[in-house]
Amino acid sequence: MKHVIIGNGIAGVCAAEAIRILDATADITMIGDETFPPYSRPMISHVLDGSQPHSKLPIRSDHFYDELKITPLLGQRASAIDVDNKQVHLADGTRVNFERLLIATGADPRPLKAEGLDLKNIFYMRTQDHVKQQVAALDGARRAVVLGGGLVGFKAAYGLLKRGLEVTMLITSGYPLSMQVDQTAGHMILDELVHHGLKVEVGVSACAFEGNGSVQVAVTDAGTRLPCDMVIVGKGVLPARTFIPKDRIDLDLGVVVDDHLQTSAPDIYAAGDVAESVDIARACRWVNALWPEAASQGRVAGLNMAGRPVAYPGSLSRNVMRVFGLDVLTVGNANPQEDAGCRVVETGGADKKYYRHLVLKDDILVGVVMINRIEQGGVLRSLIENRIPIRLPPEILITPGFNFGRLLS
């Protein structure tokens, strides 16, 4: 069997390992647009903030491809898929035949439309090359502008603050992490960042950059001019699917997959940040661009490609992070639409130095936000993952002593 994997990230790596476990003789080819061996994207922000060295990024040994008898095609980007002839077309004109194909191309930074993007020291934050360039630019930099208040922008701003830079964050929403947390939690996080020196402008973005070779000024769409020595664009990501024929493979935001991670085309699978699968909390298709989900999807896709039917249970958004003096945990759909028919239960707040926000739909827990006192986060996540009906007053779930024993009793 000839397997081709487009993508050299964690989803592709886990798929290749799963295939090799079941089939010692399968022909496996991995196509990667970067020239590096597999590395950890979540670690990039830790390299930026100085807590980890660049040498900690690799997730597999230098002999990974040889050990698994994989043919690597690195520094190559897929330009098309010929579904009928079962070929992947590469940008250099090469055509790679397959019997089973995995699309694991991940996601690309959401592009920014602004003048002056060709100036030096304006960066996206996605790849190993990006963080190398960012760390190099820190030498002599005093002021930075970060665009975006989501996870990418937040981690960039946090890292630059830890490096001692004067940082201004531009966010179009009213607070950071607006896709992960509710307004109360968002403002607690914002206050903590501001307390440690972050400057924030809400409801604005950058429309132009000025400088003499290197960026010196960011101009906002509100007319503000912000002096800066570097800019990080962290306005989220989009599934990397532009090369996929939408008339042959079903696409939405991502590549639509079934519960075996197969696309609408026979023998073609998708996994990781490019795949759109069922979200457990939302009970609909969703793209959860998370490292553990990419790893899990890669393993399941690889097993199915190798002939062992395995169902994927669905994805679930979750994050745990430290924001200076705050421990922050989010799980599931913590910010539902007003018309979603959900009930919200809360306790704590900024004045109490902790906060708990639970979202229930009917009698099922679907979302959690916790700030400090996050010890019960694992129990609450399990309730969401297993869609366990809550038969007791939901207010009990937000008490510090809640555990499975309380639920069973």
C-alpha cells in the first residue's frame, strides 16, 4: 500500500507512526513545506518568551524518517490533488502517486490587509522560521505592536512583555481571548496584562505600517500612530486548503470529514488543523486547531488508512495557561450565542481573585471557564467529553469541593 501524507506536523507524524505500527512494509511518503524535521508549534511561544531554548522545538529524532522507513519530501508545497488519478501535484511540477492520502497541512496565518507589510520586522507567528526571526529582532527592540487578541496574539504579547518590551495590543473585540472566554474572564485577564505593562487599544486594527526599511510606526484604522520596532500579526489561522479541489472534496471552513476522518473522496483522509470534524460541546462540525486534537486525529486517520476501522469521537476545545498571576482554564463552548438556549452559572469575580463560569444546554455541561482554583477542571472536562447528564443543581458544579463522588451521590 502506498500512503502519502501532505503535512509534516504532529497530525502527519502521528498518522505515519500509526500506519507503520500496523503495516511494516507500507510505502509512506511525507510532504512538508518546511525543511525542518517535525517540531512543536506550541513551544514557539515559549521560545519567544525566553522560557525554552530553540533546541527544545524538535519532537522526533533526526533519524525519524529513516527509523520509520519514510520518504520525506521537505521544502515542498502541494499545489493540487488529482482525485481521479490519485496524484498529488507539487509546486515544482513533481507528481506523487498514492493509494491512500492524508491531508494534514495544518493552518496558515490569517492574512492581514495593510500597507507597508514588506517592511522588515513585521512577523506572523506560526513557524520555526518566524520565531527565529522574532528572537533575532529582539536585540535593540524596545517597543512592539501585536495585532490580535486571540490565542496567537495573546501568547505573542505575553512573551514580549516577559522579554521586557513595551507592548501595545490592538484587538477588534473588547478583551483578549474572546473566542475562549466570556466577558468577565476576559476583563480579568486584560487587567492582569495591563497591570504588568501591556497597553491595549480595543475595537481597532492596523491599516498601514511606515518605516525606512524596517517598521517604525503602526497606523491604526482609528488614526492613531504607534511607534514600534517590531510587529507580530496574530489574528488567528485558517485551514491550509487552497490546493484542494472543492468540486471533488467537500469543504467548509476546513476539509469536511466523517467519524473515520475520511473526506467525501474515497481513500482520502484529513486530520489536524485543516480538518473539520464534529465538536463534542457544540454538537456540530467545527475546526478546533489544537495540538492534542491534531495528534489524536492523526493517529485515528493513520489507523483507518492502514485498514483498522477506528471511530474518532469528536474534537473539544480546551486550553490551560498561566497569565502572570492567573491560572486560566477553558473547555468547550464557553461563549455560546444568545439564542443557543444555554444556561450560565457563575461564581467569583475580579474582587474575589477567582472566577468560575459554566455553560449548560438542557442538562449537559458544554462549556467551562475557570480563573484560579482550577483543580476541578479535569472533572468538568470529563463531564463535557462524555456528555453526562447533570441531575443535581448546576450551582453545585461551581463549588470548590465538587467531584465525581458528589455527582454519583
